[in-house]
Amino acid sequence: MKIALAQINPTVGDLAGNAARIIDFAESAAREGADLVVYPELCVTGYPPLDLLESDAFIDAAARTMEHIARQVPESVGIILGCPLRNPSPIGKRLINAAVLFEGGLEVGRVTKVLLPTYDVFDEYRYFEAGTTGPPINFRGLRLGLHVCEDMWNNEEQADYHLYAANPIDELAAQGIDLYVNISASPFSHGKHRRRCEILEEICHEHGKPFVLVNQVGANTEVIFDGDSRVHNADGTLAVCAPSFSEGLVLWDTQAPTSMCTKTHDRIADMHDALVLGIRDYVQKTGAFEKALIGLSGGIDSAVTAALAVEALGPDCVDGVTMPSRFSSTGSVDDSRSLAENLGMTIHEIGIAPAVESFEQMLEPLFKGTSFGVAEENIQARSRGVTLMAISNKFGHLLLTTGNKSELSVGYATLYGDMSGGLAVLADVFKEDVYALARYVNQRADREIIPRATLEKPPSAELRPDQLDSDSLPPYGVLDDILERYVERLQDVDVIEAETGYERSVILRILRMVDRNEYKRRQAPPGLRVSAKAFGMGRRLPIVMNPTHRSIPVTPEESA
Amino acid sequence: MKIALAQINPTVGDLAGNAARIIDFAESAAREGADLVVYPELCVTGYPPLDLLESDAFIDAAARTMEHIARQVPESVGIILGCPLRNPSPIGKRLINAAVLFEGGLEVGRVTKVLLPTYDVFDEYRYFEAGTTGPPINFRGLRLGLHVCEDMWNNEEQADYHLYAANPIDELAAQGIDLYVNISASPFSHGKHRRRCEILEEICHEHGKPFVLVNQVGANTEVIFDGDSRVHNADGTLAVCAPSFSEGLVLWDTQAPTSMCTKTHDRIADMHDALVLGIRDYVQKTGAFEKALIGLSGGIDSAVTAALAVEALGPDCVDGVTMPSRFSSTGSVDDSRSLAENLGMTIHEIGIAPAVESFEQMLEPLFKGTSFGVAEENIQARSRGVTLMAISNKFGHLLLTTGNKSELSVGYATLYGDMSGGLAVLADVFKEDVYALARYVNQRADREIIPRATLEKPPSAELRPDQLDSDSLPPYGVLDDILERYVERLQDVDVIEAETGYERSVILRILRMVDRNEYKRRQAPPGLRVSAKAFGMGRRLPIVMNPTHRSIPVTPEESA
């Protein structure tokens, strides 16, 4: 039997568009002789549909769309679709997260997702009632171990601990299956690809059955899906594999097991491709923008953002603006011009002095007797923000923000200033990785895209004379390490101190900066997620809080 | 036996401060002869602690704090505390949401929350594993039916449908109890008070037992808790009741049942009190601001925001700024001055013309040949935003935004302009209710606080000549009705059209405006929640989406 892995890029909510795409893939698969076409989790609605799932009208329309698709695909193929459906039970959440098998326009099998991820960016128990592991589904003589995404992840070898009592993989094996079929919407984060491979290999080794996994590809607001759909043979080897970060239709013949070479992955290259996809899908799926717009400072963050945007949209669809102030180095304009030239994109120059001077004059009566400080620094950043947003509003450009995760963590950014924009490209990339991305961009092009001066100058916000990031922050290597431990691994001061030996006062100061700047992040534009713990919907902290827990003494018994 | 209802206002994360408060209440209760002091749900950490719960250091410190409290309270009282604790089972979420009874410094009883709200602003299954209904807990001869918040809400009479299979109230009754004890962190929304009363009366009628409910009071970021802790007698009548919107310690003697008059509630008065508490707690709990700052436009929204802020903080702690432009009516300054005078607050005047002209001049080369439009309107709103934020940064004032829910719904607000600020006071109040609040403010003061001119003038953003809200929006009565149905009740166009008879094209236009402006709301400051469905953490929608479901045809079978 020939199984087609239909790795599609759906748009959330776009039932009509997703249906057309699904039917199109089914037709291609049928032409190639497929018996069965498998699509990703919730492919009808796109993932994550979030609170669209609370609309009765949306749920009804999704069900109608699914039936419509089933009637439109070629008779020769069965299709497995993911779709939210009403919970048939009168008790529990109103919906289930279902995988449905259709043949000849009729539903011939259905399973309900058993394990509902409700952590990080996932809120599935907000909407769905959990099912129990379904019986194998017979299709043209094969018993399919059909299940949905998270259902494959409760593996003893992989999990730190058991989040769930059920183990659908084991339960399906116990019922007798010929192969596993998993439909997923499993987001990209660097390193996750390896874990996914390992868990698949282990399942194959343990149960001796082939494993078909079809994952969504594409970006929906902040969450990026890498695709990487695949079939592992019963011995765990990789049989076939769809591309990462783009759509693909891959066929696998159950009768003719193949073994292809393993895919190689590089952390920075993956991050690059994920961010490019994130920008492109934001622009294409909203359909609201002709171009992207970027404020170019001459620094590394805006340079990398511009390079990614040009890769995503082409040089004609990215405009830069350099906006020198009285504190800007000559490099800020020159290096921005070099970058724009290297990328083949347009750059405008608009000095912000007139606006800054006007604000200072307007505020003079109130500010008399005070000295230059954060208020004045922010007026500069915000004058740039107003300028960029005016261009964005006038010409319908998408303003991209350029701040990285290190800065966003410690609040080293101006709300309504450089934080203005529709999409925060580097919000989940620590500063040291921004440099690595810059080097990768140049290496990939085999020429200087990011100017050497930009790569080599010490980071500065240039909001007062001779300002350097290192005046108020530890070196980025140390800062990024502390931040990664606190923000991503949720370590606190004691553990960080014990494991790194950094000075406690430095660690504490950084942790407090992170806590105190939650209010800024709450108002940040959505940021593209490339780590397992990004700011945004996957990290939910109070703004009003007083984290005194670090001052609660550890009792002698506990520290013993 | 004397039971004290300790309705405290904890600060999220402030273990040290919350402990001091809890001990203080226990000492007062002991002096009044209490046997048992009952505190709200998660009183040790404050509610909602959100992702602080994912920090091991925080969880350990919370447990230590709970033990510390137990050792410090007077020996004569037992105490019931709410605290997150580690899940003793190796399977499932890492934590449980517990209610723990201490006597003489020792834990003598513990129950685990059974029903975990995971909808709207609640994310409990993100953190907690559900328990099973605990056995009654014996305390000084009484069998307490102890349970936590949501555990009392799965009532057949109240629920539209059964969200949960378990019913702790019935299960406790079946095990034999003398009275119910519920510890809650049950947020305020207008109308909820009545539902809470009804469900308590029904439980008492059904099971014939008294009911003690202790609810948190205070605001934590956007969520406001009204307190309203209470004891209902076995016959359902109200025995004692703590205040709404402020802390209180109320004693109830099980031996001497009392019957007090019922509390009366007025929707607008409650909303007023909730918003005042929300402002006050934001300022006091962050401890970061000396004053609040408000841009005064002469319109109804900024006037009501100012009145609420003055009520919350006092006139000396609220400054207003009027910022006329070339399009401002004379009323915008005069009415703002009258308001400030009525409220006894300071007002500054800063004309924004210099900044606006500077931006226009800076952008002239780029904008040449284009006509005045949204870009130019937004430059005005953003010049005001920069001015206000400069004052906020310079003097450490909390900038309050003034936009209401109607405007925020349809995107009738400028991102980084009038949406700039730390707290959105009226973000969950529709325009018609803003007027009702204004009338209530004047009626309550028995004099003109909100100037009559402000109450009577037609709403306008004054961003171009002779602009009126009604130019581009239906009358607020119609608009608010459509919005309430779509945003709060999740109705879609078919239902709204059928129930109201409004023109379909008008409804569709409003719905599309709401959808399209999700990107603005994502970057809005937190808004005080007073309805059952506010924007913010309780409503999670994709920005990148294409809601084509309204164009999916309804099949003949379905419409039949």
C-alpha cells in the first residue's frame, strides 16, 4: 500500500483555503498512485486555532468543511484529516481533537486525541476533552495505529517524569497493529528535531512496527512548525522524509521498505530557516502588507533582521530607514547603507533631531531643573518609533522589530520606541546567537552581507554619548547563560550560582531585571518562537507581583 | 465553634508579605475568640500566580512559608490555608492546588482541588493535577466539608452543561458533613455575585448544611476579586457577609446562627468599586509609582478614568495633561480644566503642534503627493503618547490609558498613541457603560464631577476636522450590542442577525473590524477585567488568521 504524507501549510481559520490545499494534495497523491493520504493535526482549521474553537459557528463550519473535502477528493484515495469535533459525551469539554479516516466520501474511522498538551504554548485542555486510546483502524487490509501528536510523546525513556497516566503507543501495540500513523502539529524549537527522531526510533525498536508521522509546516503568528514529516521502518531506520520548513508530498510504499540517509541538522541553520519562514508566513497569511520595514541602526540586530526579511520576501519587498540622532556614530548610517547595498534593498535616511528637539521644547517647562536621563533617551527611541509607524501606516508596510531575547529579557528596549512593530523577528534569539546568525548569513552567501564593522563594533543603544551595552550589563556570554537558565530552564539564583559560580549579586540583579520588565514584554509584538521557552503565549507571568521568595530562608532540615 | 472568615488581599509572589498578613489576621481572630480561621485559595502565593508555579524555588519557598505561618499563629486557632504543593504522585502535573488545615503548628488535614478551571483567564490544568473529593475533615468535633473554589460550581441547576464528571459538593454530602468550607479565588465580573448567591442557596437547600465561603479580595494585574466572603445558614439564608472590594475579618458562631439582611448590588456601582480597587492595587502592589498620569481629551473616557483614579489614589496623586492639536475643539481644553478643577487634581497643558509639525517636515520627502490620512492622524495620537510617556519616565508616574471596550474592539485607538500606558482602566467597559459610570460618579458625589459638556458632546477622536465617531461606526447602542454578542457571548453573524434584526452587512463589518484589530489588542496594556469575557489573558485569538468560515455554505440538511 502506498501512503502519502501530505505536509501542508494551513492558515489558521481559513477553512476554505485549507480545504482547497488539502484537495489539491489529495489529487497529486492520487496521480502518484497513493492509497491513503495523511494530513497534519487539525489541518482543516490550522494549528493553533486558539479561541476560534469557542465559536459554535466556526466549529460547525469546520465540520462542514471536513465533509466537503471528503466528498471532493479522488475516489481512489482514503484520507486522514485532523479536525476539532463536538464531544459526543454530555460531560466534559465541548470538543475533541480528532483524526478521521474517510474513504469514498464516507467516514470509516475516527480516533480522539488522548494526551492533551496544556503547558508552554499549548492550551488543549482549554478546549478539548481527552479520549481513550482507540482501537486500530482497518484500511485496505492494514491495521493502522492512528493517534494524534502528543499521544506518542509519553515515553518512559524520554520524559523526565510521567505527565500522563495513559500511553497510547503501548496501548495501540497491545491491540495489534501493522503500523503507527501519527498526525501532528508539533512546533519547531532548536534541538527538538533530535528528540523527535530518538523517540520514533525507540518506539520502532520497542514495538517493531513502522511509524508514519505527518507534521504541519508553516508559521501561525508566533509559533513555527518545521514539518519534517517522516516514516521510520520497523527497525527504526528512516525510510522517507519530507522537507523541513516547506510544504511537501512524500510517498512511502509499505511493500517496498526503503532506507534513506539521515537528515543532518545545524542549530543555527535551522533557526535561520525557521525565522525566514516565520516572516514570510506572517506577511503572506495576513495578506495585509506589501513590504516589510526595518529601522536600521548599524547594529547587529537590525542587520540580521534585514537579512532574514530579504531572504523571506526578496530585496524589493524590504525597506530600511536609518534615523540618526545627535548621539549616533557615523557608523550607524554608513554601516546601514553598506548593509542595504549588500542586500539590494532600499534605504531611507530621516534624521530625528527635529522631533526630539520639539519634544524637549514642549516639555521644557515641566522638565526644568532635571538632568538628561531615561526620559530623554526614550524620546529619541520613540521619535524613531513614530517615524517608522508613520511610514508603515502611509504605505501599508509591516514594521519588523529588531530586539533580541537578551535585551527583551532585561528590558533593554524602549516600549513604543524600538519595540514598535508587528512582528519581533529575533525576540527568541539570544545575543550570542544573533552573532552566530550573522556569521551564518555571510557564510551562506559566501560574501559580506552583514558588514564586518557591524559584526565587530561593541553593542550600543547610542541614546547618550559613548554609551555601551557593557556599561550596565555583564558580557553577553555571561548574560545569555544566566538568562537561558532563568527564562528557559526556570532555574533560580541558588542553582545558577551553584552551577556557574557567577557572583550572586550579578545573578540576582539580572533576575530582578527580568521580573521587573514583564510589563514591557506584555506589550511587545508577537515574537517568532525558536526555543522551547519563548516570551509570549508560552510564558505567562504576572506584572503585578512581588517575588519575595528569594528572601524566604531555607530551613536547616531542607538545606541539610 | 467560632469560625473566622479572613478575607485578605494577597500580592502575587509576595510570600513574606502574605505570610505577615495571614498571621496578623489570625492574631485578630484569636483575640475575638475564633477557633478556626479560614483564608482564600492559594492565599500563600496570591492568585493567580501563573508561571511562578513552574519555578521549583518558588514552590519550595511557598511550602516553607506555609509551615512558618502554621508555627507563628496563636495556638488557640486552627487555620485553613491555600497553597500550591507538590503532587505526591509520580504521574501527572507536578503540583496540586491544596487546602491545608493546621492546628498547633501541625498539619491535621489536607484536600486537593478536584475541578480545575481551564477556560477564560484560568489555566489551572497547566499546573495542577486534579484530586478526588477528600473525606470530611474533623476539627474540634465538626466534620468539615472542605473543598476549593471551582469544586462547588458543578451544579446541575447552574451549569449549561456538565464540564466535569465529578461533583465534590454531592460527594462530600454523601460522606456526612456538618458544614461546607470553600476557599476561593473567584474573580469579580458584573452579575457573578448573583450566580454565586444562587448556587450557595441551592446547595444549602439540597443538602441542609451551612456553607462557609472565603474568597480572595484585591486586584492582581488584570483580574479583580471582590471578596464577598459569606456564610449561608443550613436553610440558605445569609448568616454573615464580609465586605465587597476590601479586606475584612468576619466571625460566625456555628452555635448561634444569625440571619442578616441580604446585600444589595448595583451593576454600575460594583463596576465602579472594582475599577477603583484595580487602579489602587496596581499602584500599591507594584510599588513603582508615586502618581498616576492621564491624558485628558475633554471626552468621556478620560474624564471617567480620571475620576476613578482620583477615587483610588486621591487628587494629589493624579496628574492630567491636556494636549491640544490644530484639530482640537476649544472644549477639549476647557472641559479638561473643569474636570481637573472638580476633582482637585493638577492639570498641565502641552500643545503637540511642534512635534506634529516636525514629524510632517521629516516625512515630507517620503510622503510628498499623498493626502492626509490615517498616518497623519496617528502622528498626532503618537505625539501625545510620546509626551505622556516622557513625563511618566521622568517623574515615575503610572500612565493610565483611557480607551473603552467598544473602541478597543473595533480598533478605534492608536497603537503607541492613546494605547500607551501601564494599565487600561476602561478596557472592559463598553461605551454605554462608560456614560453610566460618569452619571454614577456625579450622582455619588451629588455634584458635577464629570462636566455636563463632556457628558453631552458627541464622541470624537478629534484627529481631523469635524470628525465624529458616528461617521464610521453605528450608534454606540447598536455597536455595543453587537460587540457584547460577538466578544462576550461568542455569537456569530447568523445568530446576531436572527436575534437583533440588524443589517447583516453592518454586523459583518463590525465582526471583521474586531478580527482585524487583534494585533492592536495583543500589544495593549493589561486591562481591568469586569465582565465575564475581557480582552487579554482570558481571550486568546490568533493574529495571523483568515476567518473564512462565514463563507462556508450551510448545507441544506443543516439549515433544515
